[in-house]
Amino acid sequence: MADSPAAAPVGARPIHVALCGNPNTGKTTLFNQWTGANAQVGNYPGITVERHSGRRQGPSQPWLVHDLPGCYSLTAHSPEEEVAFLALRGRMDGPPPDVAVVVLDACNLARNLLLLVQVAELGVPVVAALNLMDAATAAGWHIDTAGLQAALGCPVVPVVARSGQGLDGLSSAVEAVAADPTLGRGPLPAWSLEVQTAMQAARAVDPRLAEVGDGELAWLLAADAALVDSWQPGLGTQLASAFGRAADESADVRRRLIHDRYRRIDAWVAAHTTAPSGQTRTPSDRVDDVLLHPLWGTLAFLAAMTLLFQAVFAWATPMADAVSAAMGWIADLCRAHLPAGLGRDVLVDGFLAGVGGTLVFLPQILVLFLGIAVLEDSGYLSRAAFLVDRAMAKAGLPGKAFVPLLSSFACAVPGILATRTLSDPRDRLLTILIAPLMSCSARLPVYTMVTAAVFADVPKVGGLLAFGGLVVTAMYLLGFVLALAVGAVLRRTLLPGGGAPLLLEMPPYRMPRPGNLGRVLWDRGRVFVVETGATIVALSVILWALLTFPRLDADTVAHQAARGQIEARTAAGPARDEALAQQDVALAQVRLDHSIAGRLGHALEPAIAPLGFDWRIGIGLVGSLAAREVLVPVMAQIYGRASSDDVDDRFAADVGQTMAKAGSLTPLKGLSLMVFFAIAMQCLNTLATIRRETRSWRWPLFALGYLNGLAWLGSFAVYQIGRALGYA
Amino acid sequence: MADGAQPLDAALRPLDAARLVQGDVPRALVASSSGALALTRWVPGQHGQVVHIDRADAFGDRLAELGLTPGAPVAVLRKAPFGGPMLLRVRQFVLSLRMDEAAAVLVAPAG
């Protein structure tokens, strides 16, 4: 082979290898085996389908491997299919692949072969990787690889991607096909008479189709008209009107194409495989007897979700605290060693605050994604979706939306990232838009501040339950119920579709692989820090500027004078230090009042007065745009109290009591404030994440508008009804 | 067609027959069991072959692509409580369908 001229490298260019396959076939495992640490994750331009590619050194030449999205077909009914199709045609962001490796699940050959047939129809040279051979053998399948290879007209290589078994043979087959594409031509087309007649008619419909091959024509006949139009103007519409849908499947050309393919596939499977004899209940079926049982299954589901929620909510907190502490230490270091001034302030309070604000989410995100990856890899996520589908469908949501929404109770940022498990873009968008309504952990300091200030003295309900605790519970419920209601409304208005069809595949239960898990965590973590983090840092600097400028000289002059007086009047010692510190706090108070944010707070007063909020809370609302819990230190600053980076419960309660004494908070105003915070979108990180995930500013701005509008209405209703009932 | 070679829940076959005979299955189901019935009217344990997908749209195409083509073996594995989705074995894999989606799949009982 080495001295054969055909084996010479195809120039200096690496061979382009596309990996395709159904979901759950181990395609990603194979990709990881091949590319290892050289893989790159990105997004295809304009859509949220992730793009994975990587280089590797093959047996005799370099490869560029593209991992196409997992899909069942190439008809392009979903973004994944469209990406896979366009990539195979070289219309995505590179040339067509030299070889397509179609990963087949050996336990589920028929459905997997449909994709292989479609890839071959497009004229892409194929190699079949018969994966999960170990599982198939264990289940009692016998597959005649040589016979299958002859029938399919392409190399068929049995592999076990997890262990790496058979991968050398696969690599050689890929390079052989790259050198001689005829080796991977795939099954020759064999269409029924009805399809052949339809193809003839189609070629008469439009001269552009005269030269098109049967395989591509088959794709054009079945594809979405709009997609074909975007490519060949008018062609899709023309074909759609020439070949209308027929209620009788045998008269419908789109259905006939699929039936024709399956007829051949069934024949190959019957001829070259032997099904397990005897019992047909798989081990997965037996596990399902418990995990999908109406009672035990529900209990197991509740236990799994409780565990996941606990992990995100409680176990990630120590790590997040450590990140906060480390960032605080770095900030202190900068304050201590850099000359005072605006440069230091923007670095510490703008830039570092943004970096810290990004990194502090990382533990939660990693813990959540570890949990989701385990659920997904093991095959349980589909079962959980099956169990809750009915309840979620009532809100117009798919069953899988459960995990993102649950995670959002800890934090909407990982929750929104978790919507990636939803395949339908509209389902995903809907879930993203309602996720911020789940009461996240950042709302707790605000709830604590208010309840400690105004509900602490209310007698316990029934002598048992603290009233404040009940109010907080009510806030959690409020967010959840509103989320379902908003979901139902959006489904009927902006995002119609009646909930995507369920159509869930229940993959067999499998052991999650540490390598895969580590990879998911690395990808998610890196994308979040690099891409979302950039937006968070930018917004954080802007907010810092709002809270800082304009900086009036008069304030500084007065401050210097006051300090001078203190120094002149008081002898050096603790008393003087305290007086100076108080003067510094007073300066911060005046500066905040004069800043753009302060002026905005004053300007907001007419708009928020009907909610029972004064201008001080107005400034707090502007400040808490960065993150809700920032309300507490900002209020502290407004009321001239020393601020603290550490927002703990006691500090929050303290600030609340100060506000209550000043008359800013009463039980009714407090309730109104809590309702506002329960609903409003006040989180730059969430906005940045929505932008990153939807690839536009339209949806974060929509969420900002509708959530804050709802929050205003909710607070307005609470305050005005309360006043009408005689509360203050 | 080599559909007979597909692995169906052989153990369940006699059970189905028994249930049909004993009236364990609603009468309406027995009465029309000679012809095709929408999957929604099937009970767990029953199996048969796809006759027709009664939806001339992209969703029907998707069902066909997943292997629900005329003659393909289907078995109902279980139904989620409260009218939730149903679990099917189609060829060699397990698929869940909502009830309104399953209504489009017409299946003829085996045997």
C-alpha cells in the first residue's frame, strides 16, 4: 500500500471526515477518542447548534474531524438535521467532507441505516462504524459484517468506541475510502416505480432539476419548501405545489421515499443479522419496570430531582463562597497596592466585580451540568421527561424543560444553559424566557432583609409557622405559577406550536463515562467564562460608571474640608478614625445621590410611588440591576451605613430594620417590594446568558421588558389593594 | 418483507390472546380487532404491525423516518399515568409518544 501512488496524501490538505449518526449511538465518544484534547467547540453561525471539530493524525495523513449534530434523518425538519445536511453538502462553513463516517448502533440497526442510506444518496463516500458491538453481542445479536458490507457497498467496521476496540481498522477504512471514493459509494439507489415516476415528473417541473442526480432529487422532494427556496429561489414552492400531500401514504411521494428506503433496509437486516432468540426483555426494560412505575418511578424521580437541586443549591455554595473570598482578597490587594483614583475604582469595582460575578456562578454551573450529564448519559433524563410530560404539557412545555426550571430555583444562569437539552428551538426559547421567574438564591437576601424588618414581630401562624417564612414560600409559589401562566400565554401568542411533539427515544441505560463528563464540564465552563463572562464584565463596568459619575468636585472639596476639620479637632486615636470613617461613608452617600444612578432613582420616583417605593428604593432598583442581592449593600450606602461586601443574613436584616425606621419599609411596602423582586428581571448575568444562548439582543430585551412590566403590575396590585384595605 | 423475523415480545403473545378472549380488553377494541386501530386504544402488552400513519405532514414523515412504516412491528410497553405519553417498542428501539400523537398511528394486532 505504501508504494502505491493512490495512497499518496491528498496534497498537504488534511482529509475532511464528517461524523454522523443518530443520537445516542456513541458518536461523541468516537469523536473524543479521535480528537482528544484537540477538539474545539463553537457554534454554527446564526444558530445555537454547537459545532465540534478537531484535528488528528491518522495512520498515514492528518485528518480534520467534524462531529455533526446527532440526527435521525437528513430531511432538515430540525436545526440539527439542517446543519448535518448542509455540512455534508459543503454549504455550511467548509468543503464537503471527503468521507462521512456513519456511526450505527449495532443493537438498533434498521433505524440507524436510514441515515447511512441518505448520506450515501447525497454522493458522500461513507464508512459505517458498527458501534456498541459489545452490547449487541451480549444481547444475543449476530451480525454478518462481511455480508452487510457487500450489501451496503461501503466498509462496515465493528467497533466499541468506549474502549477503542476496532478503531484502528476504522481509521484504515476511512483513509482507504479517502484515497478511492468508489470504495465507499454506498448502496446503489433502487426506487419503487411510483418514486421513479415522481422523479421524472419533477425533472419536467423545473429545468434546474434536469441535471440533478436521483439522490439529491430525493432530498429535494422531501425537504422543507422554504429551505429549498432559500437555496434555489422558487424551487421549493414549485415542488410543493406539484407534489401536494396525499392522505393515502402510498400516494404521497415524501412518505414513499421513506418506505422505499426502509424496504431495502429491512431486507438487509433480515439477510445479515440474527435477532436474539428467546426472551426479548432487555435489562433496561426491567429497570424501567421500577423507574417508570407510577408509584416507585414517581418517588425515584422526586428523589433524583431533590438530590440534583440540593447539589446545586447547597453543595456548590462552599465553592462559590471560596471564589467570592478569593476575589475579595484580590480586590483588597489591588486597593492596598494601587494608587487611589478612578483607575483603581474601575478596575476593582467595575472589572474585577464583573470577573468575580462571572466566576462565582461557575461552581453552580459545573455541579448542575455534572448532574445533568450523568442523567443524560445514563439514559434517565428521557425517562424523567416521560414521567412529567403530562404536567409540563399543560403549560405548553416539553417534559425535558423540568430540569432547567428546577435548576433556576438556584440560579437562572445555569438553568438557562441547561435548556440545551431541549431540541426544539421554540421550546428552548420559551423555557429560557420563563426560567428567570423561578425564585433564585439571589432573591433570598432581599427576602431576608424585608421579612426581618417588617414581619419579624408578626405572631406565628397557628403558633408554629413564622409569618415571614410563609411570605417567602408564597414568593416561590408566585414565581412558579406565573412561569406556567406566562408559558401558556407565550405558547398561544409569540411562540405557537402547541408544544413540540414528544417523540422521545428511550435509550438503553448505560454507565456514564467519566471522560465524557469531564469533557462536558470543560466545554460548558469554558464557554460560560469566556463568552458570557465578557458580556457580564462589560455590563458590570457600565453599571459601575452609572453609580460613579458624574463625580462632583464640590462633593470632594466638602469632604476634604470635613476630614480636615475632624483631623484638626480630634486627637489621633480610635475616635478620630471612626469619625473619619463616618465621613467617608457620608461622602459615598452624597456621591451615590449625585450619580446618574442616583438621579435615575429620583427620576423613577413618580413611576414607582404607586408601588409604595420612594426614591431611595429607586436607586436601589437601579443598583440591583447588576444582581438582586446588590440591593442590600446599595441600600446600606444610601442610608449612610458602612457597606459590606459580605451580604450575610444579619447584615441584610440590619439594613432592613434601618429602612423600616426611616419609614421606607412597612409591612405593605415590604410585601410590595418582595413581589417586585420575585418577578422582575434584575440580573445582568441572566441577560448576558440569554443573549449568548439566543444569539441576539432581542430576547434578553423582551425578557427585561415583560418581566419588569409584570413586576410593576404585581407590586401595583399588592400596594393599591393593601391600601384600599386600610394598610399603610 | 422479513417482518416476521423481528423480535416481538413473544412471551406476551399468548397473554394478549388470553386477554382478548377473557374480555380483559374493552369490547370496542375486540369488536374491531380484525382491522387497524389507533395506538391510543391499545393497552400495554399488545403488539402488532403498523398499517398506516394518518397524518400527511412533517410529523407523520418523522414517525415514518423513525421506522413506523407499513408492516413495521410495534409493541405497547406502558402508558404514563393521567393520560400521559405511551411507550412503544418500534423495530428495535423504545419511543415515547403523546396520546394525541399516537392517535395518528394505525396498527393491526398481531396474530
